[in-house]
Amino acid sequence: MLVDFRLARDGKVYLLEADPTPYLHSTSKFIKGARASGRTYAQTILEIAEPARARYAVGRRGSSSSPSAPLHVCDVASRP
């Protein structure tokens, strides 16, 4: 998560912006680079999400997410 704060001279802290995934937006330079390497938006997101999901599910009792259950990614920027 990207969080921008500014500290004023009087010592007050101001929140300017909170962006949970600035580099994963479908038009970001990161995704453009992934596309240039031949990956689709969905493939890129899944390459990030699948290992994390597998790590999270390992050893967890009663976990409702299964590493074998498919994830679905939609590139909303490509929709009409």
C-alpha cells in the first residue's frame, strides 16, 4: 500500500493519499512492462496472487480458500 503523508511546520500530520495497489492498475508502467513481455493483465495478476494464496493457505485449518480453486481476474480497463 502506498500512503502519502505530509508533516506541517506546526507538527500536524496530514494524509494526502492512500492507494492500495498503485502499480497494479491496468494502465500502470508495471503492467505495461508485463504486457511488453507477452503477459496479459490477468496472467500478471495471477503470477502475483497464486504464490501468495498458496503460502497463506498452507497450514491453515478451516481455511475456505484452496490453492487449487481458480482465481479469475478481469481487466476493467479493456472493457468497452
